[in-house]
Amino acid sequence: MVRIGCGLSTAPDVRLGGIEAAGAARDGLGGERADLAAVFATGGHLAAPEATLEGVHEALLPQALIGCGAGGVLACGREVEDGTAVAVWAAALDGGEVEPFHATSQRLEQGVAVTGLPDFDGASGAILLADPYSFPTDGLLHDLGGRVPGMPILGGLASARTPDGTAALFSGEELVDEGAVGVRLEGVDLLPCVSQGAAPIGPEMTITAAEGNIVHELAGRPALVKLREVIDGLEEQERDMISHGLLLGIVTGEPKPDYERGDFLVRGLLGADPEHETIAVGAAVGEGQVVRLHVRDARSADLDLRDSLDVRARALGGDAAGALVFSCNGRGRAMFDEPDHDAGALERALAGAPAAGFFAAGEIGPVGTSSFLHGFTATVAIFGA
């Protein structure tokens, strides 16, 4: 049986905070040793991350540990967006295999080379925490989507750095200042949940001409003309929602008779060319892909997260051991009127199963058979018991 524990400390002494949070996580393992620990630290912990790691290892003695600096952390139903805090998550995986790694990149004349990755063949999933300034996360996800399609990768981009401006990534007992850290998982029941926080509006449309990220035609009409027609046909409430930003959902998988919200990869509309009547999208698109307009606001983000979590909870039969959660740093109190929104929704949906994570500068999670880097999203790695 998989056992998971989590702990949260806001103690000002960072070493004692690490001990306190790790001790609480250890208590959830029922005497089992932690196969994997994840540590997310903010505030004063970024000034002395080595002391935080020392405290975590002293209390928990995990076989593998990853983590990063964060602008805010989540754990045990709470969110801490300001001040000093550390969240520790620990799992005893009942025979599941954990292979930690630290990957780095090097720019070459032909492109970028990434070293330090494990062989992902046969993996049941991976957790990836990356520095946004020194690691090509988008490119890696695109490459892995072609090499190991269907393998879920979840995680996020570190959202805070040390006072001297260096990255704060945790790899075992070491602090590393570039690249990405993560774990390859095998024999682990991992269920991904991606809530892009957007609501579909208007009809589905097929791209009939496109090049790169430029859509020339939608449903046989000039793209900008068709877009205006769809917006003019929306209800007043939907048109009001567009003021928060207009997005485009793109189906990335195989064609289906009926598409659901989770089938769409949501990307921003970057602009329009009135002369050529084209629109630019924040992703490469191709002829034949189905798209639909989306909008984002607090209400749609709340509904999307609760619906997405409920679907996964039903799939597990309510039997989740715990979860890692990666929520956009544009969510929290900046998006919702209540504190602890995402952490609370997760605790309710998974019947109190231990969960921890951080507010990320970009969230990683699968849509269809590939994993992508998202924004304003909550991605969750749910571990079955």
C-alpha cells in the first residue's frame, strides 16, 4: 500500500522549519521509509536553502529528494503566498521505483543539448521541476512527447531564486543552481489532472489553412472574419467574459465525435492581421485541427478545477494516497476571492489525502498523449493507493 504524508512549517528558523515540516510528512508514512520527498521553500528559506535541506534530511532520511524555490507553497489544505514557509511531501511507494535526476542544457551550433536525463522507456510517469532561465522545458517536453507518447510528465517552473539571483533547485542533499531536477517513476499508479482554468464558448471549428502559429482559415472562411462572426453570435454574458482575455483551445489528439473540456490545449490569441485576415496563436497549429474559443475568469477556473478533480476521484474510486500539486503563481488570492482555493479544492476532492506543492512560474502536465508547459493552470499528480 502506498503511503504519503505532508507537512507545512512557517517557522522563521529555516533549519527548524525543515525539521518540523519533514517530521509531519514522516508521520504520515506509518513507519515506512520515504522513497521520495519533494520540498518547496519560500521566503527566508531561499537565503539559506542548505540549512532547510539539512533539516529535512535529518528528520526524514528520504532515499530520493527533489524540490525548488517558490514564490508560495501549498500543503495539507493550506496555501502560503507570502512570508517564510516550507512544504514537504513524502511517499513510501510500496515497491514502486524512483530514479532521481539532475538535467542540464548546453547551447550548440545546431541547437540545444540536454544531458542527465534517464531512459524513460517503461516509465509510468515523471515529475520535473525546472529553472525557467537555464533549461529548455518547452523543447524537452516536445521531444519527449515524440519519444515516449502517453507518459505523463507533471511539475512546474521554479518561481523564486536566492537573494544573489541564482536558481534554487534541490537534488538529494545538494543545492543546484541550473537546469532541472526530477524523478522517473516506474510501477507507480500515477493519475494526472490538468485544470487549465478556462471555459469553452462558441462552436467548434476546423482549421482549413494554417502555417506555423498563424491561422489563415477557419471553417473555410478567413480566420479573422470567422472569429468576428463567432464573437458576434455569443450571448452577452460570454462577450463580457472576453474582457478577461480571449483564448483558443486546440485539439491535439485523434479526432472524436464529441470533445470535452480536457481535450483542448488552451493557448492565447497573440494578435490579428486585419490586412490578411489571419490570427496568431501561442502554439503551432495545422490544417484539420479542431479548435474552440475559451475564456478564463475566477468562476470558470473554479468550476474547471472542481470538475477535473471529481473526474479523477471517481476514476480512483475515492482511493487516492496523496498528490503533488503545481498551481500557477497567477492563481491564489490574485484570482480567487478566498484563501487556500486550490489546496482546499484538492483536499475536498481527494477526501483529505495528503497533498503539497507550490505556486509555479509555469505548470507542466499532459493534454492528450503529450505533456505541455501551461500558464494559469493547476496540474496535479495523483498517486493511487
